Amino acid sequence: MHNTILNYYDVIVIGAGPAGSVAARFAAEAGCTVLLLERDREPGIPVRCAEGVSHNGILPFIDINEKWICATIDGARFHSPDGNFLDMYHKGLGSNGYILDRRIFDRELADLAVSKGATLLTKADAIGVLKDGENITGVRFRHEKDVIEVSCKIVIGADGVESQVGRWAGIDTCLALSDVSTLCQYTVTNIKIESKICHFYLGQEIIPGGYLYIFPKSENSANIGVGMSGDKTLPGKGPRYYLDIFMKAKFPNASINCMVYGGEPSKAGNELVKNNVMLVGDAAAQADPITGGGIVHAMIAGKYSGKTAGRVIQNNDLSLIKEYPQKWENHLGKKQRFLYQLKNKVMKINDRKFNTIMAVCKKIPQEELTMQRIFKEVIIDDPLLLAKLATDFVISMIKA
């Protein structure tokens, strides 16, 4: 064993994706002894993500480094069912963005946690928790041929949308099919594409209950995928079916280097904490309900959970663990619930309405075109959601 594993850690983090690595880092910075477990051979694999992030979203967590950036994104193009399109640039989007190489990016986040004092162990598959009555006192994991038991005071579950940690803690992590986006994505080469613009295709015929995206990684490669609501997936007509139709029409000569399937929560989890267990990232359903994007959400949750763990250990007061869901609620929880309402509205829009919204938004000057303005057109017939959008926008401006 390359790392010396102790019998006890203040904090055990299960999963070394962005949520887990950031949680481990901030807990270690607060003086906790931290064990970070990753079941794969290294952080960042397998990639089940379109790999897009905003500059402003990741800047608070890690210095920008070109070695894990495949492309810099200046804008987005939204395609309506009738073939029309609308361009929006970084001013309206909030900031420019990046398409990452997740394998390198995730490794950097894990290395940062290790540099702050956390111990990273790969090929370490958590298989259960240790209990004293109802209290969780540690974690049992398989490492190569050994089954190891390590005690701890706090467990942070960052083990993805299929999280076992939540179930072990007694948290109901089940989601309705309508609250899970199913994903099929190809990483392709031998295409010609503008490398600074992401594309989004909307419409019930193109992809019912979702959208199709192109995230460029260079001028001749991209992540191209479909995310659709789980309740819209029918036998023989899942996300790959619609993706293959699109690829045949738009990129018939593309070479597919990688194909991934995955799931992404589109509704916030109800319970983030139980006793001495905290859930973060996809394990806590902390993703944008509209886009499915979860990298920045995961890192924000990781920061709050890691800092909260530090407060608990420093003060020897488990009641302080409640600070984590409170901080999440104030930062993103309320916004996430609003976006969930908006998502449900969007899912009911027919192609004619999509075309009308696009035509109206194309008349808006670029300097006034923002996501808030587009959302307003989507919910123009819903006064309650309109009022909520205005309130959320004001709050976000104050926080900025």
C-alpha cells in the first residue's frame, strides 16, 4: 500500500470528484485529518459529463491552468425547431467558459486536497459503514484484495447520482424518473466546428423532454450529447436514438472516440445531512435543473461541507453540522428550486412556442440579451414565476 492508512480520521470523504476533493481540501485546511477514497484507479474517470464550466464558477476554487482547458467558450447558440438560432455572448451568460479535460482537472483538485493534508487512496471502493447502534462510526472499504475498516467522526458522501452513502445513512435519495436526466454523449473527431461557441438544440421533435448540445474541444473535436428527462425515455427511443439521428444528419463522417451513458439529477435533494453524514454534489442532487451542469455546484457544496466539518471537529460539537445545509440554501438552494419550477415549465413547451420565443428574443439587442430575459419570455404567461424570476435576479445581483 503506497499510503499509510490510519485507524482513525476526523473526516472520511467517499468519492474524489470535484465535490469530494474540494470537501477534503477545506476540511484539511481547517485542521481535520481527512481520508479521501476513490473507487477508480484515479480521479476523473470515467467521464460522464459534458465538461463545460464558467470562468467565474471555478475561479474561487483553483487557479486557471491551460493544461486542463480544451477550449475557451465565448458564447452559446440556441437553435429552435424551425432552424432559426439565437446567439448569446459572455456578457449575457455571466462570464466566458471552458470545456475541460475532466481527467486532468479532477486530478488537480485531488492533488490540491492532498497538498493541504488530506490522504488520497485510489482503488478504494466503499462497501459499507461502521455503526454503534444508529450512529455511524466509520467506513468499510475494499482496497485491492483487502477489506479495511477505518473509524471517523464525520462522513461526506460524494459518490455520485447512484450514491450508497445516503442510503447507508438512512437518507431517502430516490428520485422520480421525471427528476433524472438520462445522458448519452459521444466525444467525436473529424468534424469542422467553431471552437468558441457551444450549441444547444431545442424542440420536442429533435429531443423530447430535453436538449441536444455540442461542446467543442477544438476546431475538429467536440462532446456531442443528448440529455432528456427519464420519463420521456421509451423502449428504442432513448437519448442514443435521438443522438444518432442528429449525428447522421449533421456529422455523417465523424469518428466517435468515446461514448458514455449517465444520469444527472434535475431536482434538489430534500435532505443533505443526517446525524454525522453530509451529502455533496450529485449524491445530494446538487445540479442545475435546466442545464444539468453540476461541476460548480459540486465545488460550492464541497467547500461548505468541508468548512462545516472543520467547525464540528474544532468545537467538538456535532450540532454545527447543520450549518452546511443552511449555507447551501442561502447560496444556491433557493435558486435551484426556482430553476426546477422553470424546468417543468420548459418541458411543456411545444415546438411552435419555442419558435416564437426565439423570434422574439432575436429582436432584443445583444447588450440587453441575458438568460433572465430569455426566461422571462418562457414564463411570460405565469405571473407567479415572473415575480420569482425578478426576485431571484435582484438577489443574485446583490450577492455578486
